Amino acid sequence: MAGQGRRGRGTPEERADVIAAAALSEFAEKGFAAARIDDIARRAGISKGTVYLYFDSKELLFEEVIRRYIVPRIERATGAGEGKSLTAEATLRIIIRQFYREIVGSDLRYIMRLLIAEGGRFPHLLRFYHAEVISRGMKAVTETLRRGVDSGEFRSSAIVEFPHVIAAPAVLAMLWKLLFDDFQPLDLERLAEAHTDIILNGLRSRREDVQPGAGA
């Protein structure tokens, strides 16, 4: 896990990074409620008081973990079509592949476990994660789908209204990694290929979609 064996020396930004890395490890291993500032400080090699110099509460520390370690990955995963230089299909391929690499295949999936287990007790964590992570990802996917429909690459369907369908297989993969991977490991690269194939075959325009009445 990130943060182990590191020490809180250096510039203020470097110390904040050490604290956030230690908090990520603590949250991933113990969850939110059981994570203690004392243990985060110990993992970071600093005093508890130093943690509070940077973060007033455990909630703010959790938010910083999301901003530092998950938001940049979502931005990398969904920034493939920036500038619209790629086709919508190529963009979607990259988004799906990068999501598997950046999130599903990393330790960051443990944050999802935390949210599933404790989100009901700490709804503000869910609200923050939705605003900072889920909304960003869904916005990028929706824009890509609409661009594909406008260009004629994709057929117009309800999937544009429900980008959740695009993410669903990856979310299942994340849950599988958390629960069953010790018994039946997943090949994430191959799964990402299968995911992409299913999604794109459902999205691509068919002849009857672009030429109404064909074959009648």
C-alpha cells in the first residue's frame, strides 16, 4: 500500500502528499470509521499534530485522498478524446481500457469497497465521491456517446441517457476483484477487450438506422 515506510519531511506539499498516501492505505485496509488519525500519522512517520496542521478532520483527509489519487486517474482515463481529434469509437475504447488499468486493476478499488460498506453511515462521503469522480466519468462518457450519434458512428438509443451501461461490466470486475479474485482471478486486459466488444457492437450504427426503409 502507498504510504508505508515514508516519512513526512520535505516541503509542505511533500508532507501533505505523505499524509494523503498514508491515509489512502489506512482507509483501504481498515475502512473509514476504523481509520484513526493516530495510525495515519504513525504510518506517515509524523506526529498526530502535524496531520491536523494540514487537515482539520478525517473527512477532509478522505476528500484529499480522492482528489489526489482518484480524480487524476479518472481525468486521464476520460481525457482520451480531448480536442475531438479521435473518433468517438476510438475515444470510448481508450476510456474503457484506461478505466480497467487506472481503477479496477489498482489498489484504488478498495475505496469503492469502503463506500459500499460505509456509505450509508457516512452519506457525505458518497456525495463527495459522486461529485468528484462519478459525475466526471459519466459526463465524459455521455459526451463521447453524443458525439458518436451526431457523427453517425453510433445509433441513437437510450444508452446515451444511461452511460451507467458503459461502466457496468467494469464495476462488476471491480467487485469480483474485491470478493472472488483469490478463487478465480480475472485477466483484466482480456476482460476489457470483451467489455469493449460488447459495448461497441451494441452502439455502432446499423444500415437500417442510417437508411430508413432499407430492406422493406
